[in-house]
Amino acid sequence: MGKGDYLGEFELVVLLALARLSADAYGMAIFDEIRDVTGREVAIPTVYVTLTRLEKKGYVSSDVGEPSPERGGRAKKFYRLEAAGRDALNRSLQMLGRLADGLTRSPNSFRSS
């Protein structure tokens, strides 16, 4: 498999958050999921840039919902994981699993000597 066959780290994080949210996956919800679950501080534009890149790759698609008064008449853009995105996510997770297979998972496992 070539370099382009696996997801980058943040692409993986975004797709995992999107998969966790399912039908409720819109930009801010994905941002919140990443922040809440990982504790990672990211900039919201980074999430949108990554979603756009994943959409261009055919891994996600998007639809605009109905405008809502609580958003000042603006609509949310909802994202959906496509089959190619599920495949890429599975390939990347399997690759990471193979790399981690057999490692002792303890707090001191990865200390430098």
C-alpha cells in the first residue's frame, strides 16, 4: 500500500469523530467531539479544512440542513461518512493495530532509555 492509502493523523481523528456522531455530524459537533473525547485543542478552521479535503477525496459527503431561527436563519452543513471513507478508516485502524500488536501497554512501555 502506498502513502495515499492511509489517513493522516488528523484525518483519522475527524473521521472517527464523524463516525461517532453519525447523523448529527456537523462542523461544530465534530469539533466538540474531538475536543471533549481527546482533550485536544484544535482550531475550528482546521476541522473544516480537513472535512473539505476528506470530501474532495470522496471519504465524506455533505448536505445542507434547513435554516434555523436559533442560528439566525443559517443552515447547518451535515457530513456523512461514505463507503470509501469507511474503507480508509478501517485500513488505517488495522495498520495501527498491526503496529501496536504485541507491545506491552503499560505507562512505562514507551520510555526512552
